[in-house]
Amino acid sequence: MRKLFLLACLLLVAACSKPAVNKEPAQVSSTSVVKATPEEITLAKNTSGDAVVRLKVQDGYHVNANPASFSYLIPTELKVTPASGVSVDFITYPDPVTRTFSFADQPLRALNG
């Protein structure tokens, strides 16, 4: 058996800004409000398995679902660099929740986090 560590290299997250008092949204880096934690899994040679990556979103922020509600929004996307000899067949995202935000005219699909 060999251990597999999936590293979440880049997590592109959209809509990570709180409305500012002066009505201009503060510019916030997604990496400062979203933490990705991959769970360790062990696979035997020539087997497959699921690797789960959990997101923790700082209170007061949200991340868009994948797919996002509208084409002009950026969906949350997980990019993975697999270990040597390991391949990633597909990435699935959790079912979104629909929420109303003060900055949006219509409810948006977000990840529950």
C-alpha cells in the first residue's frame, strides 16, 4: 500500500468580499478567507478511491457554487496536482445552497461552508 496525499494547490474562489461601509467592496484574497484541507487516503496499487477536500470559509464570506449562478460569476474550482503514478479522473462539487445576499439582486448558489 502507498499513501496518497492530494495537495490542493490552487483554489480559485470568487465573491470573497464583504460590503464595506463606504459601499465599495473591500478587496480580499480568497486564500485569506478560505482554507482547504485535504483528507489523507491510502490506496493499494491499481485501485481507486475518493479524496475529500474540506473548505472552511471565514464567517461573513461565501464562495460561489460550481457551476456558479450566472455566467459572469466565477465558480469555485479545485485544482489538484496528483502524486507521481496517481491520476485524477474527475472532481465533483457538493450540492449548492441558495442564499440571498445584500449585494445581489437575485439569490445565488453558494457552497455551504
